[in-house]
Amino acid sequence: MTRVVSTSPQRPSDVVVEMPVTKPAAVLAAAAQARVAQREWAAAAPGVRATALAGIAQAVADNAAELAALAVREVGKPATEAAGEVARAVALLRYYAQQAFDPIGETYATGAGLGFTARRPRGVAGLITPWNFPLAIPVWKSAPALAYGNAVLIKPSPDATACALRLAEIFTAHLPEGLFTVLPGAADTGAALVSCVDAVSFTGSGAVGRGVAVAAAGRGIPAQCEMGGLSATIVLPDADLGRASVDIAYAAMGFAGQKCTATKRVIAVGDSGPLAEALAGKVGELGLGDPAEPKVVVGPVISDAARDRVADAVTRARAEGGRVVASGTVAGDEGWFVGPTVIAGLGPDAVLNREEVFGPICTLTTVPDLDAALAMANGTDYGLVTSVYTADLDVALAAADRCESGMVKVNAPTAGVDFHLPFGGEKDSGYGGREQGKAAALFYTSSRTVQIGANR
């Protein structure tokens, strides 16, 4: 790839941005400039960093309508969800502005003097970000990195280049020159980034994430890789089916199912008939079409290849004995639209129950008891989110203890995370430390131990 071309998935003829890729030599030059800027930034008082992040937050808030419209146009995010993403970015920036004042270590009585720890920034943080959260993910990675005194280089997905560049315009107006740089490009740009930074945070596919982790380990730098999920929702017989069906429909199909936390497997304990009926009704009610329209919940998938993957998954599932129990109508001929689909009757070894398809599709499986449900939920290579619907708190807590996922939700959808809490997965869903919340400090800083001997 020599040029980045980002087009609108609902109107593929609409070129949002086109530009040359950032070549490896330019990446190395940006890293060198960032390293110089970072030393002064790290030495600044916490109030300086906090004020800058607060100023960025206000600027994002002041440009909220424009940023949301850009996310709608570039990645097909439904308007209501895009507005929520901008609001989340503002909240993240304000939250991490305050974390600049957090304690940087601990003090210990050693018995023969004094010992203490002090956390310090890594240096230059390299961030490789996806297209599905074109504003929130760059912010939730860069805000803590900056708050703790690091410089930031971002290599965004080619499909979210315009959003990343607009964020850079806002950020750089409040930061020293060279401290925050967006580097548009593809694989070569990302590889160059990993080769010259002091820590790398990645969100994307498992294959690429594993490569990033290996490259980072080869250089001896920390890596944090979030690599998708095949999230399961377990519905017990005593669950509120009205609530569960609404949550599942939105978690599985909202933004065309293009979230790593989207529900991909629904596991019903006992009779699944009532749940299937309720879910079919809710999926059929979801607005599907132009994501700029306020009532639309399911917009396009990101590309024609993504649309083909969903269509192929439906065909393959039917060949494996699956049957469609819920579906939505495809909207129009223009754009990469695909109808939301729920498929029942597949066994645990069926492809859709083993591999993540990034689109508005999920399976519904019936099992006899909670043990079987947990065995199926845990029986994949992924481990990001598991959701359990039940009226029995004791059962919910016992089930949560047995889930092999980084996050467990009770009577709440798999999709959607609270940024005050650590975010990340187990097994092939995640590598390295958690993101967000106070956990971010553990990744974007390293700890130094200082010991002072007693006078003799």
C-alpha cells in the first residue's frame, strides 16, 4: 500500500480522505522528535499535564457535533452511538486529567532505613488503533499515556484515518510540538512504530496482535494487545426475557455487530423457544439503514469484504444444520449493508461458535443446565466478556467465578464497558496488562525502587 484511502461504508463512492502512507523513515523521525518533547513533558508539574488534557477535553466537547458526524461518515457508526462515543472521549480526557495528580508510589519501612517506589513514564508510547471506535480508543490509550508523562505516536486503521487526523488537530493545539503525532499507514507503518517506541498498545485482530506482541518481546518492551472476542450471553430460565432480549439484540447487532464485546453466542438454559421468539421480535424492530438517521441502530459493515464474510457465514451455518430464527431486512443497494441474523441449531464445534465474524450475526444454542452453559461459554480460544442473566444473585456470582473471561456482566449486555474499570480479556482475547481505569498507570509507567539506608 502506497496511499491511504478511506471511504464511507454507506456510500463507498464518498472518499473521506486520501493521502500517502507514512514511510518507516518518517516514523523513526517522528519517534526521535517525540523523545525530545517527552523529556520536557515528563519533567513538567502534574498541573501542566492536567491543564492540557482538560483543555483538550473542552475542545473535543466544543467540536462534538462535527466529530460525531465524521465518525458517522467515515466508519458508518450510527448517529446516536457516535454522539455517545464523543461524550465518552470527553469524559475519558477529564478523568485522566485528574490522574496526573495521583500518587506515584508507595513508602515502606524496611527496618534499616526507608524504602519507596516511584512510577515514571515509559517514554514514547506507540498506539495502534482500530476503526470501530475511531475516537474513543485513540483517546482511552493516549489520555493516560499523556497524563503520566509519555509522548504518543498513533498508527490508526486506514479506515479511520480522517477521525485520527481530526483528533490530532485538536490535541496538538494544547501540547508541545512533537509530543502527539498521528502516522497514517498500513502494516509497514505499524511495524516501524513497534520498532522504535518504548511501549506499544494495540487493538485489532488476533493475527496482527500476536505479531505485535512477538515483535515487542523481541525488543524487550511492554505490549498490551486487545484482540477481539466471541462473547457469550447465558440466559437462565428465571431471567427477565424482556430485558435480556432487548440487551442481546442491541449488543449483538448495534453498529452492525462490529465490536469486540458484541454478543456472538447466546446460550439458553432449558427451553429456548420463548427467548428465540422475544429475540426475533427485538431484532426485527432494530432500525437498519443510513447511520446518519437518528433511529438507525444497525448501519453498514465497514467494507464489501466484511459484508461477504457475514453472507458466507450464514451460508456455512445453514450447511452445518443451522436455521435462521431472527433476521432483519437489508437496506438498499448502495453501501455495505447486511441484515442482522440469529442462527439456532448449531453445535458447539460449528464455525460460528468457534470463530469471530465481525458483523451483525450471532448464534442461539440450547443447553440443559448451567454447567453445560459455562462449558460452552468457556469452550473457545477467546475470553473477553461473558454475560449472565438470572434473578438469583448467588447463582450469578457462582457463575461469574467460573467464567474464563476478563470481564463478567450480570443482567447487563456484553457490549459497553465502564472506563473507570480495567478492560481486557483472557486467552486469545488479550495479551499484556489491562486498559482503562487505574490499571492504565501500570502499563504507561514503570516502577523504580529507592532504598535509603539508616545513618550509622
